[in-house]
Amino acid sequence: MASHRRLLAVFAHPDDETFGSGSTLALYADRGIDITVVCATRGEAGEIAPGSDAIPEILGDAREAELRAALKVLGVRSLILLGYRDSGMAGSEDNKNPLALINVPMREAVARLVGIMKEWQPQVIATIDPGGGYGHPDHIRIAEVTTQAFKAACNSSTRLRTGNGQWKPQKLYYHAFPRSQMRKWFQYIREHDPENEMAKIDPTTVGVEDNTITTILDVSNYVDIRLKAAEKHRSQRSPFNTLPRQMTQEVLCRDFWIRAEPAWAGSEPETDLFNGL
């Protein structure tokens, strides 16, 4: 079992899997990698995009259905929902809900994720960067939970003995958008669609510094698949709709990752999350 290549990708909300790292998932699904996606919430607190027939009372159901449809397009067959509630944006009333992800005891969430890791035995764990991409509380929380779970699963006390010896995850990655890319993106929006909410965002607060990127995947063959998956998230505003086709292709042709474990000591970026495995 452990000899097969497995990827466990952990996200906070439906759409994170596509808008964030959908091309990576499509790439590895195409290569025959066994992928399991874990989603912590059902996105109940998200804003509903204009034109969507979703309503607040059943938004979680709608977004779960969209997630399943998007994963099917990406080629991912395994999904685990943790069932926590969307915490909403920082400072919102949703932050106070006791069932919200940010209010779940860290020990509980970590233990559940360690259990999933033991069951699926992935070599590679992937999640959102610790800054949350744009600072969303749930993104920050799920990055922290995943990091702690990875470390716990690496401890001798939690290793799982298999027919091939002891299993433990080998690598931990954070998906990230380089800040140089974000500056171009937001500059275009400010110039061409100044009324867009994204035009008000300070691009220096989004993404990560370019020099922290350790791994760059060529996913140019999977841009169209990612865009088709994004279309399944009808209740959400797709960030890709803000850009012209040429710029979308430029933005999405590469996926960027930070290798957190083992610590990066290289110079030239990796080109494969499974490098060395």
C-alpha cells in the first residue's frame, strides 16, 4: 500500500481546491497519483455570486455539490469533509459561531487529520500557505492544523506499522501565489475594473515573497481543466473572470509551492512535489 504514490491535499472551503491549486491536482490525477482532498468546511459563510440561484439557508449544500463536481472535472475521486463551519472573514459575526473552524480545539482538529493521514498513508501533504493567501482566518487555521498534524504523524508514537515497515509522511507543501504575480493581477483590475472589490485590496498583503517559493510546477496543459472546474463553483465569484484570457493563461500556467518539510536548502526550484520519492 505505502509503495503507491499518494497525495493528501487539505483545504478550508469548497473552491480552495480549484481556485488555489486545481492545476496541481489535475496534473497528479492525470499521472495516476492517488489523491485525497480533505475540506474542513462547507463554505456556509461565503458571499453568493450574482446570478447564482444559491440561497444562504442552503449555501453549504450548494457549495458541497459544487466541490464534488469540480473534483470530478479535476480527476480527483476521494473527498473527506471534516464538517466544521465556515468561520467567515476576519471580524465578521461568523467568527463567533462555536462550531466555526477557528473555534474548534486545535488538539481535536489535529487528531482527526492525523487519523486520516494514518488511514490514507500519503507521502506528500499539501495545504494553504500559513498566511492564508489573503489572510482568511480559516485558511490560516487549516494551514496550522495541517502542519501540526504532519509533525504529529512523523513522531514515533503515532507512526503506523504497515507490511512495508513504519509509515510516515515524507513531505509537506504550502500552496502560494508569488507577490510579483499578484501585483500584476491587481494592477490590471485597478486599471480596467476599478469598481471591483478586488481593486481595493492592497497587493502587498496577498501572496508570498517570491524568494520563499521552492517548487514550481509546469501545469500549462491543465489550465483549461482548471477553468472548467472553476465554472462548477457557480455560487462563487471566480477570480479568473477578472482577467483577459492571455493573462489568465500566464497566471495559471505554473503552480507555486513552498516546501516546509523537509526544510528547503536548495537553490534551483523543484519541479515535482514527489521529487526524491
